Amino acid sequence: MSNKTEGRARRKGAATHDSGKVTLEMVAAAAGVSPSTVSRILNGTAVVADEKRAAVDEAIARLGFVPNPMARGLAGGRTLSIGVVTQAIDSPFYGGALRGVEEELGRAGYSPLFVSGHWSAAREAQCIETLKARRVDGIIVLTGRLSDAALAQQAQSLPVVVTGRNLVAPRLYALNFDNFEGARLAAHHLLSLGHRRIAFISGDSRHPDAKERLRGYRAALEAAGLPFEPALVLPGNYTEDSGRMAVERLLDSREPFTAIFAANDQMAFGAGLALHRRHLRVPEDVSLVGFDDVASALYAIPPLSTVHHPVYELGQAAAQAMLQLLAGETPTAQLPAPRFISRESSRELQAAPAGAAPRARRR
């Protein structure tokens, strides 16, 4: 090969073995785009055609290009990191959202920094200050207890994406799931199976989503011409143990019921355990439904009927919105509508409820 030909090959990224290092310029040449386009795609700030993005992705994979996050951050005045305030990292619900955030940010070359607020506004505020000290480029807040005013104030200094809210403010984007409609669908499912005495295990009343799920339950009863009965509503706090204790209280009250709607799957699991310990079968004696459709709902015994809450997609959408804010764009990310997943834990009512709670079976 002549020196001139070899030079052309090097410019196209064909001869990279001398140094063993693939550069951004080589990726650009292989993809047929400018180096600045490759840089913007890696930073998540490029608005380019799908064909160009695919060509860059293919060139990166073929050449084995590994971007240097530190250099990219310094060049763009960013750290390429996003703070993510969750409530409990070990939660089966929030775990799916965190995975969605991580994968979506990773595709754009950003790294998430996860912290837990533990449902405390003071703790969440402390978490945000810690993340800002780490010079994150933006903050994603998964639900939480911080006030709308506090979140809007934080957005004055860096972009904020928050879930579980209906909030409009500069440099802030809010994503909310239709908890009302999801709960209405769940209660309607039980009503369509002939159940009229439906117990409801509520979430923490301080949570906006808990209020909306209770409102959806009540709306379904009203549409069916049934009165709302406070004795059939039991408080919970979204944990398995609170679901177990709620059903124990319900059974001890001797209040008649044929079905239970728990405001999340974790409380439904606890409810199922309480029924099992009282020798009541699901769904033969009591139908049981939950909300969220966490991964383990499919593997419960019997598999749990529940409202599908697209939590992985929630994480993805939050990350997409953040990347759009960082690019100076108006976010367009949205969540799909809720849908009910019917499984083996609920079935058509076989007999009218007795004058007391379902009778425990002798063994």
C-alpha cells in the first residue's frame, strides 16, 4: 500500500491497529457524518434522522469505539450524569422504573446517580442538594413528597423531570399516570363478575396516587348504582404487611365481602397471605385484584389480576424527557393509558355473600 493510500485508509478509520485507539473522527468517517454530529448523538442532544443515528450506532459497534465520558463532559460543559431521586431502591415497583431510566440514559452516554428519599420531603431535599454538589446535569424525581413549589424552585437552577404530578413550570416536565382510570377499571372488573361487596385496601392518603385510586374505586361503585361503604375501606401504606393487617381487620369485623381490591400489588400479596391463613381460597372464596402489575404478580399463586402500570416505560419516558430538556427541546414523552390484566385471582361470583365475612374453612 502506498503512503497516499494508507493515509486515506487512516482517515476512514480503516487502519486503527497501530495505536489501538478508535477516535470519534473515525466513527464519523465510517458513518458518513461530521464529528460534531457524532458528538451530539452521544450527548443525547442531536436532532437527526433515524438513518443517521443508525449509521453512527453501527459504526460505533463495528469499530469498537468507547467514548471518553470525562472528555465529552468537559467539552460540553457537562458531567453527563443525571441525579435520580427514588423512594426505595429495593422496591419491586421502583426497581422497574430505575431500569428504564438507566437504559435510556445509557444509550445517550449519560450515567444515573440513584438516591432514596424514603417518602420524606426533608430527605428528598437533602438528596437533591447532594446531587447538585456532584454537579449533575439534571434531576429526575420519581413521585416523592417534595411540594410542587419546591420542585419548581429547583428547576430554576437545573432541569427537573418529576413523575406522579401534574405540574407546569419552566425547565420542568411532569409525567403522570391515570391512577383514577386504572382503579376504575379494576373495580369495574370485579363488578362485571357480579361482585357487589368489594373491599378496598387504600394506599397512604398523603400520596396523590392513593387519593386517585380511591376516587376511581368510588366512581365505579357510583356508576353501578352502589353506595360507598366506609366499613369496606381499610387503610394501608403500600407494603405487604399493611395488606395482611388490613384483611385481618376486615375478617375480624365480620363485614360481608366477596372481593378485595388492593391499591397496589404488594398489599394484594399481603392480603392473599391473610386469606390463606384464615383458610380462605383465592378466587374460590374471595376474588383478589391489585394495581401496578409488578413482575412477581404473574408468578403469585394464583397469578394476580391487576392494573398494568407501565413502570419500565415510566422510567424510559422520564429519561427521554430529561434528554429533551437538556437539548433545549420541549419534551414530548407520554405514558400509555392504564389497562387491566385479568388473571386467575379473580372470577365470577358463584354465590351471594353471607351475612358475615367469608367463613374460614376447617382443615
